[in-house]
Amino acid sequence: MKFENQLIDIKHATKKQVQQEHWYIEGILKSKSNQKFKFDLSPIIKFKEEDYGKVGHFKSKADKIVFDFENTWVLIDTEELHEFIKQNNQKDLYLDILLKELSWNIIINK
């Protein structure tokens, strides 16, 4: 199942927008919002043994970051995440902590 199936009024980013602005798709979340958002769909990668995650960018134009898991998508607000990083002066973050600490997050079942 694709994340874009959760959206309406969809616009795909150009290659240049993906590379420079770090977002992949724009749209409105069905039954969750009436606002159009840009989403970072970059994949989860393996950094080292048993250590997986995403690489983020402070210059990102994405409104939301999407974590794609087997049975769910987890959405985090980019601006709130950046503020959390600045306030806590952290480089490595854990999703379970972010879900507890950040107020804007949505979990969507597949």
C-alpha cells in the first residue's frame, strides 16, 4: 500500500524539489485534515548493525516527515521536530521519544 493513497489533491515533487527541498509529495490527508501538506517520504536506512533511521535536513521544505513501517505510517511535524532538536541540542533521535515529546504526530494504519 502506498502512502499517496492516504492523500487527495496530490502533487508530486520534481527531482530538483526532492534534492533541494527534501519533499516528495504534496496533498491533503483524507479524513485527517483539510490542509495541504508537503511530505518527506525518504526511506528508513540502515546506519550500522541494528541501527536504522532517517537523515533529516534543516533546509527541508517538507511540512511532515513520514516513517513507513510494515503496518503503519507515522507522521511527525517537521517544524516541531526542528525546534525539539535545537532546544535539546541532539543529533540522534528515537521515534518512541519523539512520539511522547512532540504534540503533532499521527499514526495511520495500513
